[in-house]
Amino acid sequence: MIDVAALRRHDLAYVRSEAWPGLLQGRVEAEMEPDLLAWATLGRPTIFRRRICSDPTDIIPLGLPLPPGMGRKRLALACPPTAVIRTAPPPLLRDVLPAAPARWRPTIGALLEANASCRCFGSLAWQYLTGLSYLIDTSDLDLLIECRSSTDAMRATALLNHVAERAPMRIDAELITPCGTAVQWREWLSGNPELLVKSHTGSALIAREALFA
């Protein structure tokens, strides 16, 4: 049984193929169903999303961002914990490198040289996970960087600021605290005394000094 309480934002969830018809019922247009039913057969994941008011408490809230070739829609799905085979964190940045455009690779290489443990989400991650074309000319490089302290956060944002000045793409990175909450790197860099922090339950403003307390 999947421990729903242990899931974090951006975690991946792999749903049993026999559960997909129920997962899609009433949520997608009929002509899309064959492609989406093939999703599980091909071993492609969904993603854990924030719970909304209409979600029953006994289900796992899931999302599925579709590529441009499938309309670039974001589907809100849900299933019982028993329908999930396994969960996994987002892929490591070093693993998605082969799926990145050639012009992105020097930037990714510079980031990996300084921090080999950062993870990737967003379009590049989904392109790597599915083999489908997600990236477009305006796509960001979306990163998750674990930080244990404010010192880690300062180091990470200094690196990102340096690399972003020369990058061919926009870098969108979240700094992840030990309890799983996240702050956008430019938000931390702003020096504001209060920071907008995200978790799987929503967003809130908290005092800067409380982020790693």
C-alpha cells in the first residue's frame, strides 16, 4: 500500500494498467482515450498533485501534463492507493541530459559539476520519461535542489544566478527543504523577509528565518 502522507510535490506515480479506464472515465474526450490507455502499457508515469476540495480523502490526487502533440493539456486524475504500483522521485538532472537539446548541455554540465544531486521536473523531465516531444523554444529548465540549511540555499542561488546569466534558456529552480516544502530560487535571492513557500497542501508566506528552522 502506498503511503500517501510520504508523497511530495513532483513525485511520480505509476498506475496499474487495469486501473486506467476508471482513472480516465469522465475526465477526457473519447478520442483521447486510446492514446492515454497506452500510457500505462508503455510504463509511463503520472505525477502527484496538490489535493483540491473536490478530491475524496481516500484517493491519491494525480496529474498528467500532456505534450504539445497531444494538446498540451494538464489532466487532473485520481485513483485509490491500491491502484498505484510504485512511486519515485523526479529524475536526476544527470539522467535527463541525453534528452536535452544540444545548446542546453553546457549549462546542464556546469550545474552538474557543482551539484550532481539536483533533480529535474517539467518539460525536459517528461521528454526523458516518455520519449515524447515536450520541449518547445520557450521551455524552461526546471530544477529541484535539496537544501539542508540557509547556507546551502545561498550557495545554490549563487550558482544558479551565475549560470543563468549565460544560459540559453530560463532556469526555474525550487529549493527543497528537509521537510519537503519549496521556495523558488529567485524568491530566496530577493532578500525579502517573508517568502512564498509551496507544499503539497498549498502555498503560504513564512518568515525567511523559519524556512530551515
